[in-house]
Amino acid sequence: MHITFPSKIEKLIQYMKLKMLPNTLFFRTMLLIFIPLISLQVAVVVAFLNGNWEKVGKRLSDNLSNNIASAIEIVETNPVLLPEIEELYKNNYKIKMEKVTEENKLSVKTNTHYGKDYKIVTGFLEYSLHEKFPNAMTSVYLANGRDDVVVLVETSQGLYRFTASTKNIFSTSIFGFVAWMIGISMLLFIVATLFLRIQVRSIATLAQVAEDFGKGINTPFKPYGSSEVRKAGIAFIKMKERIQKQISERTQMLAGVSHDLRTPLTRMKLQLAMLPETEDNKEFIEDIGEMEKMLDGYLAFVSGEGGEKNTFVDMNELILSIINKFRNSKAMIRYSTNDQVSAIQGREQALKRAVTNIISNAFNYGKTIAVALESNNNKLEISVDDDGPGIPEEKREEVFKAFYRIDESRNKETGGVGLGLSIARDIITSHGGKIELMDSKLGGLRVLISIPL
């Protein structure tokens, strides 16, 4: 069941998801483990504090306050028994008891450091003393590095000071309990992290292999990890084999089509060459030439450069080699590059063909061409600007379709059969990049090629 919230709340929830939740599967899963683990620890510690530890602390404090009350009651009833009570408490209860003389009362009270800052240790004892001695003044403070607790009880008959170990009123088991909980939780967290990292690594490897395949890189892959990930890996391998088989069969079929179509066209050209030169024959020869050109373009488009292996390509040298072929043309060309742009991994001949198609179009329709090579946000960007007629914005997506031409501005005399941009996009997309068409500062068209580094 999906709960529908108002639009503002939905936007707030989406914003919090984007800003607060991690993006990766690893950290999201660790968050699902970490939050319940911490919540469980907090709940157990709170339950322990409110239950067992609180009961133990009260019971220990009540025992010490009862011992103090008993000693004071006996001494005030029979003052002569004070030495015997002091010796008894020292030997049997490990409690040092003394009755402060009148001349030492002021100094003892002045030098005491009361336990206001240590209520977690002295709180239960203070409460118990107030119950045992409602008419007396009682004070509790810690001494000897908090190892001892000192209790002052001032009654109508005098001031008594008791010194005992802090263990008599405070159970340190809580620290051991919390330490064990944290230790075991950290151990479980580490084990979960290592296990989850292995599972996520298999998914990340599968994603990288799929991305490489989309770029034309045949990366070896053996499925591993959980059964679901292995099934996905096996399904990917089967899909990859089917696609490669389909491409291979298509290439073989097109090779046969190329041979079958070229043979009759060649015979027709030979027969026409033997006939007298007339205007009709000349037009027929031009039609045959155009058919051959269309056939070459179509075969190049559908077959691509699938057989070429990936290498490291220096795009700066590649663009310079293309531009040098157009140096003798009437158009003026400018080229700027960033010396820090590194080589990219790809199919050199395919990339050269794509960039050649783009630059060739610029020369066909413009008089001034500007080519630039830059790196931006881990991407290599090639921009080609011209001052030609450009392409209307509503037709910029249409021109990437095979055999599509804008006849009003690009007629047969300009050359091409409407496959240049289609071939270029197919090649750039296979390298994980994209091609965008936009307005140029020169007044014509800008073609921006982006390829991840």
C-alpha cells in the first residue's frame, strides 16, 4: 500500500532522501545494519540502567546507610563503645569510622569536596542517607581519585565521618556490560562489512563489465557472489553472446549483400562505358555512382567498426591528422587544444571516422571552422563550430536518423547520403559518450562530442 502525502511533504521527503541517504548500495545496506544495531544497544543499556543497575545501586547504598545508621545509634547510646565499633567496622566491613572532635569540625567541613558532580555514583547513597537521617545533616563526597566515598553525618551529639570503598555503593558491572556490547557489536559490524563488501564488489564488477561491453570493450567476466548476482551475471553473459552472434551474422549477411549488389553495378558501369557518350548515359552513370555511394554509406553504418580492438588513442594527434586533410580547402580552420588532455581508450579508426564526418560536414557548409579539444569533469570534449546555415532546433534530433537530409539547405551537390551524423553518433555512443547539436558563436552549428576519460 502506497501512502500519498501532500506535494510539499513529498518534495521534502525526496530532498531528505537525496541529501541524507548514501548513494551506493554498500553504504545504504550498512546503514540498515548500523541503525538497528545502535538502537538495540541504546534500548538494552537504558533497560539495564532502569532495571538491574538501579536496583543494585539502591541496594548497595541502603546497606551502607544501614551500617552507618547502626554504628551511630550504638555509639550515641553507649559512647564508650566507640573504639570497639571503629575496630569492628574496619575489620569486618572495611569501613573506617571516626567521630570528629569539636576543634576539627570546621576544617573537616571546609576541606570536603561534595559529590555534586558525581550523582551517578553518589546519588543513591545521598537519597538513602536522607531517609535514614531526616533530622541530621549528611554529606557525601569522593576521595582518593574517586576510589573512596566519604560520608559526613552531623547529629545533635557530634560529627561522624565514614570512609569506604566506592564499590560499596556503585556497581562497575555496567561498564563491563557496555564494553562487551560494544565489542561484540563492532565485531559483528566488521564481519558484516567484509561480507557485504564482497557481495557489492560482484555487483560493481558486473556493472563495469556491462558498461565496457556498451563501449565495445570485451572484458572477461566470471560470475561470483550470491546466487542472485550469479544469475544476473550468467544472464548478462548469455545476452552478450546473443548480441555478438547477431552482430556477426548481420556483418556476414551484409558482406554478401555488398558483393551481390556491387557485381551488377560494376557490369552496368562497364556496359555504359562502351556506349556512346550521350546526355542520358551521363545521367545514368551519375545515378549508378550515387547508388554505389549510398551502398558504401549504408554498409559502413550498419557494420560499424566491430572488429577493431581497443587501444589508447591520442585524440590531439588524431584531430590534427584529420584537419591536415582539409588544409587545402577554401575554408579557414582554427584549432585549439589543452596540452593536459590525455589519451583515451577506444577504437582509433572508428573515432577517426566519427570526427572526420563531423569536421567534413563543417567544411561542406561553412567558410570558417573552429575545432577545440578540452577535458572537463572527467570527460574529453571535442567541439566543432562553423558559420554555415546551421540546423533548426526542431530538426536537430531528426538529422541523426539514417538517410535523413535537410534538402532545403543540403542538396546532392554538397555530397553525402544522410549517414554522416548517424555513423558518428553510433561510434561515439559505443564509446560511452554523446553528441549534442547547438548554436555556434560563429553563427552556424556547434557539434559537441563528450567521451568519458
